[in-house]
Amino acid sequence: MPPQSSLVAIYPGSFDPITNGHLDLIARGAKLAGRLIVAVLGNRSKQPLFSVEERMELISSVAKFPNVEVASFDGLLADFAHARGASMILRGIRAVSDYELEWQMALMNRRLRPEIETVFLTAGEEYSFISSKLVKEVASLGGNVAGIVPALVEARLKERYETTRRT
Ligand code: PNS
């Protein structure tokens, strides 16, 4: 499908950290939209491993597409999408277990901003088991996460957990 050049899409998430599953979705989303904004949630309630700035820097370093930009947001996603002129929210679905929450979020976002459509892409099959949470657990216990996160992220995880172990 040729990219819809006037279409602005938002791909929101925690991205703590970005995985190859996210990267696959960004690459595919960038083919659908004229502009794709990867929006990192500055979530103060969760305790992220990487700061918003670190997460944005990792995404910018590995997701190099001419029509992809990286931003952060606080507050309601629907409001952020509206403020950026986006008409599409892009989310990935890995398994049926993702569906219920995604469905609730899509309906809530539609209630808040009916003009913005949520579009789901199925995760690439080789990435359907990957989550940032699992990646962090494996990396924190010294396991190998090569191939499921970009090499830069793998190095940063190693660095972060080595520092944590030393302190
Ligand atoms: O990567 P994640 O953690 O699955 O992303 C969840 C995210 C950021 C898409 C969701 O938590 C979100 O949109 N948060 C912003 C607050 C908001 O708008 N809440 C109402 C959505 S229904």
C-alpha cells in the first residue's frame, strides 16, 4: 500500500526499552503514513528502567526512517494525537491476550476524540513473544537478548544492569 502522504499517525508506547518487535511495527507503520510520530509515554507512575530522554535517544538511534520522528507525551494520548494533527493511532497486537486492553483503550480514545482512528497491526510472527518487560527480566538475570532487541539496546541493558549489580 503506498504511504498516505498527508496522514499523520502516532505510535504510542512506553518503549522501556524499544525491542525489535517495536522496530518492525515502526518500519511497517512508516509505509502506511506520511508522517509517523513515535510517542514515548513520560509515565510517572511506573518506575521505568530508562528515562524518557534515554528511551527517545534509543528509538532515534535505531529507527532511522525519513518520515519517522520521536516525541514524548504526558497526559491523554488522544489529546496529544489531536495536538499533533494525527488522525491515526497505531498499536501492535501480539496475541489474543493483548486484545482486551487494546480494545478498551481504542474505544476510550474514540470516545475522547472520535475523529482519530486506532489501527492495529499484527506483530511480526518472529516478534510475537517479545515484550520490553520480558526483555528486562532476562537481561537483568544475565540472559542473552541478542536478536530480540537492537544491538545498541542490548549494550545499554548490559551496562545498566552491570551498574545496578555493582551498586
Ligand atoms: O507500551 P505500552 O505501555 O503498552 O503503552 C501504553 C500507552 C502509552 C499507549 C497507554 O498507557 C496510554 O495511552 N497512556 C496515556 C494515558 C491515556 O491516554 N490513557 C487513556 C487511554 S485509554
